[in-house]
Amino acid sequence: MKQQFSIEGMSCNHCVARVEEAVNALPGIQKVKVNLKKSNGVVKFDESQVQPETICQAINDLGYKAEVI
């Protein structure tokens, strides 16, 4: 499954790297692409292993605000 997320609070490429690293650490993640300028990210994942809410929570735990689009 492919899902887009809005991600608020990122200010630099280090933020992007932190988000991508955190999401990649979750089970079932196949691809993560975060766009700083658009304040969003696209995640490809196996929905039998991880849900969009879990991905949002992993991003929120870093101090950003993520929502499913």
C-alpha cells in the first residue's frame, strides 16, 4: 500500500533524515520519501505488518505533526 502523509514542523534536511530513519525502522516499510518543501511524505508499506496510524505515531514521537492525507 502507498500512503501520503502531511508532516508539519520540519525545518531542515536533518529533520527529513530523522523522519525517514524512524519510519524505515518500522516493520513492513518498503519505501519512504519525505519532501521538506511540500511538508509531506509518501510511504510504501505492507499493510499486514503496519498501519498508517502507527507510521503517524512514529513521526509524532519525534516532535513533528503527521496526518494521513
